[in-house]
Amino acid sequence: MKHKIIKLISLLGVLLFCFVSGQEVKADVDYDIAKNITTAKVNSDGSLTMKRAITYKFNSYAHGVFYRQNLQSNQKIDDASVKVADGNDKGRKTDNYDLKRSKNGYRFKVFHNIKSNSRFTVTYFYRITNAITNYRDVAELNFKIIGNGWDTDLDYVKASVIFPGPVKGLKAWAHGPLDGRLQINPQKGKIVMTAENLAGDMGIEVHTIFPPKITANNQNVKNRNHRQAVIKQEKKLTQDTLLNQQKRTKRSLWLIALSLIAGLLGIIKGFRAKKIGFMPRKIRELAHNYEIPDVDPILAQILDTAKQPDNRAFTAYLMELAAQKKIKIEDYKAHLKTYYRITAIDESIVDESRLMKTLFNKIGDGTSFTTQALKKYHGKKLGRDFDFWAGDYFDSKEKQIYLPDSLINRKNKNIAIIILMMVISFAASVVALISSLKFILVIVFGEALILIFSLLALIFNIKRTGIYSEKGKIETEKIRGFKKMLKDIGKFKMKDVGDIILWEDIMPYAVAFGLANKVMKQLKIEFSQEELAKSDYFYYGFASNTGKDSFSANFDSCFNDSISTGSSSFSSGSSGGFGGGSGGGAF
């Protein structure tokens, strides 16, 4: 028997698992609420006859909608019915809904298959008992006629309270968005409230008092006067709202002033910039330069880009060391792939920098390392050491001659101030707009003008402030003319520039500029195998290996892989009406 029970439990467990795992994950229904048109008719027994028509715009499929009507403990709903309409249909009554009472009220759940990209309107009809309280001097309705429990915002809302006829001495107040509108018509016995783009958690509350004879049959009676208490309560709420509006208006004005001042400071800073430094011409404006630059390939890259050297610059640095016979570069095959071994001939270069120590001692065996081992290395230390090496070069004394930090810092400071003023101006205008919509046109158009002139001031400042010294401008233009010549390889004869020995000196620059493969390809076309064989480049793969197998491409790829993984008019408030939290959604 015990075994049978265990088997039964196991079987039920498997079935439960299959059932749960087999359920599809339900996606959230995507919809908007286009309209909520609600009418509350006042009855002589103190109840409200409700008609609530809600139009949805669905952007996805849905199985139905729901609505919660929150009530007080002494209230209930009766005479409920529901009508549904697809698109612009007139609609029809349906019994395919549930109405259940909960702790806080009632919940309608309407079942209806709704297509994507369609409109669907559901109209709820019901009566709320004990909605109105009769006092000796007045009758009072305090009702959250549009609840604040919606899953989304409501595009348009219209809520009406309709009396049986004219109401002498009718007074009404509404609580909700400050841009909402309230219309009171005692002659017609009508109160109408409208709002657009109502936040789902805002709602609209109506608070009204009127002669108790209108609800003469009301059983919800309190034997005391209440008129003055209501008027006093609403007067305080109105004063609080007015005070709040005044505070928000003042805050908005201060923020507008801050936005204007910050924007003007940025604009003045930009347009009053003094001309400092020099700016070299762009590469397209320069002629070919066939002379090797006066600076090394690393500094040439720095001057061309005005940035710290990258991994191609370090590859060029190794090639220069090879040309100076301080290291030896040899190619070898492993698993049908080409790799390179870099061996220190001059042992002092191992201690030259933190980066070289890591390459030779951490990745290599102390005297050499391979690009194969380099590719497999993923420690953060290599990335940090490369950043340190690049930073050292960028801060070198030689670089300061051409690209002084003082000019770079001054330009960056000016740009930072202008951008900061733009950000402050924009942020202040946004907060001003949130604080009060009273000055919306002034804020929107004013801030647009400030941003336009700020951008113009920023561009003007950038063009006026150079970061190169006069010597740096001249040398950078030579470098860019030289780079342009390398880019145009194939449009002229390389032998007219110089023999293979000269091109050996040029190659590190081609590597730093990312043009090594293009230059090497043309070298193999214009120089014979015999001429290339006499070159030192033959022994470390430049003549025999091209494309991704060339030393520059192979080392650059392996090195980059390693460092990339390790481098661093209603009043606000509420008068306490029932119905708060009412709202709905879709499923």
C-alpha cells in the first residue's frame, strides 16, 4: 500500500510538472485607453445609476478587460449589466462576464476575444447604493468618479453627475489634474468634468452639496448640519491648491531664469573665445609628402590623431626595435596558422617598460614570447600595462613640443564649460516645465533657441581654439601628407620614392597608420623577389607572409584580443470621497 501511495504521488508530481512547464508564458497586453465617458445619475433614494463607457485601443491580442469599482463597506452594487462593441459597432449586451465582490468593492471581468490593432468599447451599467449622505441642511456626494487604479493613462475623460432637474444652491468641487475643467449648471442640474491625458494613478473626484429634498427617500441620514464643514474643507483645499500653484509658478520662474542665465553664459563663453594654438589642415587638403617624418611612428600617430597611441603604434614600435637589431622576429607554423616569436637580442629592452616586462617575463620565458601565447593570455595586467605605456608616450616631453597639454586642457575646459551650461539650461527648463505648464510656449521655444545658439557657440569655440603649437602644426601636416602618400600607394612608382632600404624605414609608419598590408602588397609587385630577399623584412615574414599572416596583422590581432579583455482646473488633493483605487485593465 505504501509503495502504491509513493507511486501515485510521483505520478501526480510528474503530471504537475508537465502541466506547469507546458503553460505558455503570457505576454503583457499592449493597449491604450482612448476614452472614459462616465455618467452618474442621482436617485431620490441616495443611490447613483452609473453608466461607464470605456474605449480601448489594442496593439496586441487580448482575452478581455476588467474594471474595479471600489466602495465603502455600507455600499453595494446591483442591477448590473454589460454591453460590448467592436470598432464602431453600436454594441450589444453580453452575459459573458463575472461580477465578484471583494474586500474593497466589486470587480467586473468581461471575456471577449480582441484582435490586435483594433478598438473595443465596454459599457458598464450598475447602481451604487448609499452613495449620498443626507444631513439636516444639505445632502453630500463625495465620489471618486474616475478612479486612480488604471494600468495606463487615459487619453480623454468626461465625467458627469446628473440630477433629476434644476438644483437651487448646487455647489460642486472637483479634485484631480490642475488642467482639468469643471462646469456646474444648476439650472439643468448637471456637473461636468473633463480632462485629457489623465494619469492612471490620478483619478477625478467630485464633491458636491445640494438640498436634501432631492434625495428625500435616502435612508443614509446623519442628524447634524454639515454645509459649513464642507465649505470650510473645500476652501482650505482650494487655498492649499492655490498656494501650491503659486509655489510651482515661482519655482518655474526661477528655473526659467536659471536656464536663461546658464544658456547665455555658455553662448558668451563660446563666441568670446580667443584664438589660441594652431590647427593643421585635414589630409584631403594636403599634397603628397615623400619624406619620412622627423618624429618616430608612435609620435606620428599621436600627432595625426591627437589621441593616445593604440596597439598598431606598439606593433610599429616593435618593428623599429627589430630594424635596430634589438629584437628578432621569426615566423612559425602551429596548427596550420602563422605565429611569430619575438626574441630580445638587447636584453635591456625587457626592462624598458612595464609592458615589455609583462610580455617577456609573464607571457614569455624571460628572453622571448610568441603571438600564440599572447593570444591566449587574458589577464588584466596586460591591459593596464599597455594603458600605462600609451599614457607615458602621450605625456612625453617630445610630444609636449608639438601637442602641449596646456592647449589641450584649455580647449577641453572651454568645451566642458559650454556643454555644462547647455546641460544645466536644458535640465532647468525641463524641471520648470514639470513644475508648471503655465509657461510652456516660452520654455519650449526659448530653450530651443538657447540650444541652437549654444551649439553654434560650441562649434565656433572648437574652430577658434587649436591644440597644436606652431611647430606641431607644421610637423602634423608633413605627417598627414606622408600618410596620404601611403594611402595612394599604387598610383605612383614606389621606386621613384626610394629603394627597398628606404621602404624598410617607411614600413613602421605604414603599420602605425594601419596601411602595412597595402604597402607590403605593392612592394611585392614593384620589387623583385631578389630585392626583397636582401631586405631584413624577409626574415620575419613581411615578404613571405601577407594579409592576416603578416607580422603587423598577426601581432596586432593577438595583442588587441588580449588587451581588450583586460583593459580598463481642478484643485489638487482629495476631500476623501469613496471610489479611490477604482480602475481597470486588460488580460
